[in-house]
Amino acid sequence: MGALHEGHLALVDTAQRHADAVAVSIFVNPLQFGPTEDLVRYPRTLEADLDALRARGVAYVFVPSAEEMYPAGHVTGVTTAPHAALFEGAIRPGHFAGVLTVVNKLFHIIQPDVAVFGQKDLQQLSLIRRMVRDLNIPIEIVDMPTVRDLDGVAMSSRNRYLSPDDRLRAACMYVALCAIRKRFESGQRDGQQLLDTGRAILTRDPHVAIDYLALVDPGDFSSVATAVAGAAAVLAVRLTGNRLLDNIIL
């Protein structure tokens, strides 16, 4: 959606290793924003984005308008898998239907051989994989590990909304997730015990409000009671009204 940072550009670098030419779409998709969300104020930095993409050797940049993507009378969309109603989908009803609809349209317009997505938005990634499989879309989905700042905070365009104090608080998310993974690696398999380890860290600061902290199968986001390698700890918190997501694979 633009407002590119090094996490986005790392996706470009990964795509360069999988393709002869890389295309990037920049489109702030109104279909995936709820009525009280930040569509109007979502950061738009097109000229800086284009400069960054040129420097990375991107061959094509597709920057459509909302009217081009959704012409008058547009009514057709993508029906989501059941786990689209969980976690982010429960908090943001209709969000993933909007995401999958625009991704499907972009796939048909650009017709790539490979598409690269970050693991930071793990639920979104799982739903895109499911859509590609269910609709027989001939595209290879490549996922890339989350890119983080030096303090461990996952890179996000919305990080620029954070006050200096909240930016410092955000570091507790990765600390909590790493503590969960460390305890798993030390032999703990009880899912609730693992989550309690992370929750104890997150609740030290009363300014951090947990939307959810869960252990899931990253394929269908079903809850995992007994942890196994490959399960994911997924997390969303609110910091003075701003929501941040993160996850870690055990």
C-alpha cells in the first residue's frame, strides 16, 4: 500500500532472486479499511516510494486509482476461508475479503509467476495461499521472514503513527514472543504456559493493551493447545489507539 520501508524493499530483493523482472503495486485499498479505520490518514509517500524502487532496480510500478480498480457498479469479490473470521478478521470484519479481492485483481492484471509476501502479516499470508490453491491461480507464493528494526520491532508503515514513548513500548512485543520461543526450545509444550510467559511481559506496562495473544497453526489459524515446531505465536496490541501486529514461529 505504499509508504515503503526496508521491510517492503526486502520483499523486492527477494523477488529479484526469483524473477527476471520485478513489478510492484502501490494501492491504498479502500475495501480493506473499516468505517472507523485510517484510510484517509494512511501515509502516502509516492514520490519517495518510486525513488526507492528505482534504486532497487524494479522494472514496473503499478499505481492505479480506486476508480480503476473498482469501477462504478463493482460488486464481485472473493469469499474468504473460515479462518478469515478469526483474530484480525474478528476485530476488523470484512478486512480480509477486501485484501483477497484486491490481491486477486492484481494477480489477474499483472499476471506474475511469483508473488512475495512477508510473514509479519501471517494470517493474510495464509489466506492468500488458500485463495491461490482454491482458485487454481498459477502463481508461486514466496514468503519472507519479518524484517525488524534494531530493537526488534517489526517494520510497519503504521509505526510512524507512534509517539516516542509508544515506540519504546513497542519493543516489548518481540521480547514477549522471543520469551515464548525460548521457553518452547527449553522443552515447554503446554500452550497456555507458553502464552502466560509472553503475557507476563506484555502486562508489565499498563499502556500496552493486548488484543490477542495466541498459539496457532499458521496454515489455518486453528488454536494449538500442545506446542509443536512450526506453530506460531501471534500477537496484536494497542498503544494509545494504534494497533501493531507481530508473530514468531516456534
